[in-house]
Amino acid sequence: MKAYQQGWTLRRRVGALLGVVLVLLLGLAAAEATLAAKNRQNINAVLLKTGPLRVQAQELMSALLDQETAVRGYAVNADRKDLEPYQVGVDRERATFAEMRKLAVDYPDVLRALDVVEQRAASWRSAVAEPVISTTERSGPSAGQALITDQTRQQFDGIRAAVDGLQGEILKVRQKTADKVNATSNVLVVLLIIAALVVAVAGAVLLLSLDRMLIRPLAGLVGQVREVASGDYRHRIEGSGPPEFRLLADDIDIMRQKIARELDEVREARERIEWVNSQLQKQAEELTRSNRDLEQFAYVASHDLQEPLRKVASFCQLLQRRYSGQLDERADQYIAFAVDGAQRMQRLINDLLAFSRIGRLTTGFTEVDLNKVMGDVAGQTEAARQYADAELTWDRLPVIRGEEPLLTNLLANLVSNSIKFRRPDVPPKVHVSARLVDDEWEISCRDNGIGIEPEFADKIFVIFQRLHSKDAYPGTGIGLAIVKKIVEYHGGRVWVDTGTAEGTTIRFTLPALPEDVEAARAAEQARVEESTGDPEATGDGAEDPAVSVARQPDGAGREETPEGAARDGTTGGMKETVG
């Protein structure tokens, strides 16, 4: 109580109580360990010494009886075979004496009794057994039997008595040892009972102390905290009990005050947020109206603007066909400019409509075989490839999830660009390949064209960005912007590989199907296991063709170059090849 008034902490109080209990338990444990060691020694003596000694004493008596019986049999028959048990008994007797001396080294009384048995056995052999054997050998059975008298029998009975005395000494030693085992076991039980009482008393004292020092103050603190939690943030929290609880109560009260201040700030912030939400709602409504206007504009661009533009282009073309050569050269040039401008305006409007519809007019994602898509792309670009004598090849491509029309548009734009931006007098070669990188397919479109300078690698994907004049290379400058938007709509990214030595390589990624990723990992694991195994057991080390074609790892499979692509066949003289 005095310690409590002086302000002992809860940890110090519990530590003092547990320290006392620990000292008592350690003392009891040390005493129990000492007694247990002695008890184990006594049990070992009973099991490993006195028990075997009794067995050896019986074995000794059996060996002596074999000797006595063999001597009597030889005296009757004079047959040397009857003496074999005698020699065996003598050997057994000596071995048994040696073994018993080892076991009885700690028992002097047993050793003395053992010496008595050994002396009487030796005396019987020298006084009875050896004379009977030698007399029977010299004079025959009747002479030998004459030496076996009641006196010799009494002499052997003396050996029996000595063995019985030996057994008695062994039993005494065994009983003493067993009494020691019982005594130490009883003391161990008493010590265990004392330890249990110490634990029980310590537990009761600890429970009472915890109820007074921990549970009651904590319950009071919990009650005050619940009042605050119920909404009374102005309620002051006061602690009682150990210093830790009083400090905890002060900390909770400080936290209560902080929460009360922050609640006031939250109310103010909520009012501001509600105002911001109202403004955002208005902006969302404005954005919705703007989207509707854009939709209306797209509709007008695709219908209303197209009609007058087609009329202008048609009449300009009629003028060009009818009056070509009839007017002066400048008039023909002006008409050509008008026709070209109208046609370019149509292409620009169509490309802008296509760009605006990406991701807005959707048919939903499905599993798309890019090999089939490349077949469609080959058909769409057939005329351009015939004109430029272009070669289009592709490796085995994967199946992905996406919108087939958009993916066809994506690859068609890339192939068309590769054919368009060709070098003079060099037949274009375009090769499309794919490889699995982590959980994405990296698809490459490589050509042998004019190439792209590294400083312009990012600009080509910006809408209406052109690196060449329209006279040098026709087009609206929106194709690669459409490519970028389609790739990003499918969750990928697109870039120009600036490390290509010749031509241009445009790479883009598309998410791979989970089963393709798992199959690639399994194939990679199989290759690792084969590389660490026996080369003869794993064959010639060739990859599975399906895995090799689908994944295209670095350094394996075909090169991603048009020149290195396989040429398995041709279509219409355009060297269209499926790798």
C-alpha cells in the first residue's frame, strides 16, 4: 500500500510480484533437478546393475550345475563327450565372474560374496572334479564313482549356499536402491505440490492485484471514453490508479480536445466541400452539354458538312475533266488546287471522325486473333503493296482481348506508313512480330524505309504533326495519332525504337491473356530445368516450336527483321508471307 502511495508503476508492481514467484520457482526447480538426477541414478542402478546381477548369479549357478553334472556323467560312462559341458561350464563361470565384478564395483558386500563363491567353486574343482576326471581316465568308471561321496556332495552344497548368499546380498542392494528411488520420488512429488501451491497463490495474488490496479481504473477510464464517444466532446477525462493510467487519461483528454477542435474545422470544411461539390456538379452538367454538342458536331461533320464538300469536289472534278486543256495553264492549275483541297478536306474530316470515335463507339472487347487481323490488313493494303512492290511478312501472332476493327485499323496504319515512307528505288519490306514481356505482348512493326531521327520520335504521335511536306509524302498526319489512341484504349503504350540501325521499328504493347502468361512461365521453368539437367537426357536442347514462335525471347527464334523473316510462299507476286 505504501508503495502504491509512493507511485510505483504497474510494471514495477507486477515485476516485483513475478520476481518473487520466479525466485521461488527457480529454487524449487533446482531442488527438483538435483533430486531427479539422483532418482535417475538410482533407477539406473536398479535396472542396469542389480537386475543384471541377479540374472548373472542365476547364470553362474547354472554353469556350476553343468560342471557337476558333467563330472558325474563322465564318472559313470568314462565318455569324453560327457566332459564337454564341464569345459563349457568352466568358461561360462569365468566370463560370468568377470561380468559380475564389473556390475558390482560399487557394492563391496556383493563383491565379497562373489569372492566366496569363486573360492568354493575353485576348491570343489581342485578337490573333487579334477581328481574324479583323472581317476576315471586312469582306472575306469568304478574308481571314479568311488570318489563321489556324501562329503563331495556336501562340498558342492556349500557352493549352492554361497550362491544363495550372493543372491541375498544382491537383493539387499536392490532393495536399498529401490528404497532410495521411492524416497526421492516422494520428495519430488512434494516439491511439485509446493510449486503448484506457489503458482496458485501467486496467480490469486496477481488476479487480486490486477483487479485493483488494472481492471477497476481501466473500467473507469473506458466509461469516460464512451461518454466522449457518444458525442459529449466537452467531457473532461480524469484518470486513477497507477501512474501509467493517469498519464493515459491525460493523453486521451488532450486527444479529445484536439478532436473537438478538428470537428469544428471539419464542419467548416464540410460546408466548403458542399459548395465545391455544387460547383463540380455544375461543371459536370456543362461537360455533359459540351459532349452533346461534340456529338452533334460529329454528326454534322459526318453528314451535313460532307454533302456540300462532296458537291464542291464533284463539280471541281467535272470542271477539270471538261475544261482541261481548254483554258490556260494557270486555270488548270487553280482547278487542280481546288480538287486537291476538297479531297484533302474530305480525308481530314474522315480521319478526325475516326479519331473521335475511338473508345466512344465501342463494340466490347472479345478475343481477337492477330494472325487473322494481319490477313485482313494484307487485303486492305494489297493495292499499295502492288504499286510499291512491297513485301509484308509476320511471325505467329498471339490472341488478345480487344476490339477487332480498332486493332485492324491500328496495324493497317502501321503497315501503310511503312510502305509510304520508303526509300527511293528500294522495295519496301515490312515485318510484324511479337514477343511476351512479363504480362504484356510487345508487338513490333519493322521496315527498311527512311527511318525517323531520335529527336522526332515523340512528335510523330501528335495529331497533325508531319515531318515531311505533303508533296513529298501524302497524308493528313493523323495516322500515328490514331495508332497511339487505339493502343492506349487497349491498355498499352507505343513508342519508336530509336536503336534500329536501318529503317523504322515501332513497338507497342497489349495486355496478354492469363493463360498465355502461365504457359510462358511453365515453358521458362521447363527450359531452366533442362539447362540444369543431363544434356543427353534432355535431347538436343531444341525449344518447343509453339513456345519459340509465340514468345520470341531475345536471342532465340527468328530475327525481328524483314530480311530475316521466313518466306514460305507468295500471294499475287507481293511476297506476302506468314512466318
